[in-house]
Amino acid sequence: MFEISHCNGELKDYPMHAEDLVGIWIIDSFQIEDRATGKRTQPWGERLSGMVIFNPEGRMSALITPGGRSHPKTEADEAAAFRSMLAYSGRYRVEPPNRLVTTVDIAWFEPWVGGEQVRYFDLSGDSLTLTSAPLNMPQQNAPMFAVVTWRRELAPQCD
């Protein structure tokens, strides 16, 4: 078994296998965890819409929004909708033992473009949990983590 490091197309031996990550994943939860207390909150509620796609060629794309949003009626509504979403795409690589690094080339938040987004993953069957590096959130007094749980979208069964 091998893992793909998509930096220069090299194949490397890593504990996780590329075929385990590649595919379409549907969001189950988006939580923010207080680093000091371990307390988790759901800033966008329990009803979410979201998908992350990893292809075997080393590209990924992610989109997350709160569920049940209404059509914006004003510019303020549009700005609020923009603030309550996350979308980016780029080339990814896996670094041992469980570090996922995406070099962002498209994002809803321009400062991410050209930079790297680092996540730590835990893969268990058809469940994938991605945890961010510590974030300093302006509305919080302590460093936080984003914890996003995904479930694999299974292919339809053919008769």
C-alpha cells in the first residue's frame, strides 16, 4: 500500500492510504472547541450543508454553509450569508502521521489564497474528522480549534 504526496507527484509510504481519503464526503458537524476547556459549540447550528471532495490527482474542494438559509433580501443579508460560509479549493498533500496540508488557489476569503490550510485527520471507516491547527478567533479570548466531521458519500448500488 502507498500514500500519495501530491508534491511533484511523488509516491511515499505513509500510514494512511490515498484510496481511504479520495472521494466525496458530506458534512455531519462543524464545531469550535475551546483549547483550554475542551468545550465545543456549534456556531452554525446542527443543520449544515457541506461537502469536501478529494480526487486522486491531489486536488480538493470544500464548501460548508449553515442549513436552512433564506435568500438574502438586502446587502446586509448578503454580507451575513458570506460570513456564515466556508469555501476553498487547492492542491493537497498528506504528511505523516495525520497532517493534511492544502495549498489554497481559490477561496471565498481572499487572504487564504496562496497560503496553506493545515488540518489533522482521524479516519475511521466511513467517518473523517478534520481538526484545524489552533485558531485565534477575534470574538474569543482563547485559542480555538475547528472540528469538522464528515461521512463518506457511498456510491449507489447497481442491481
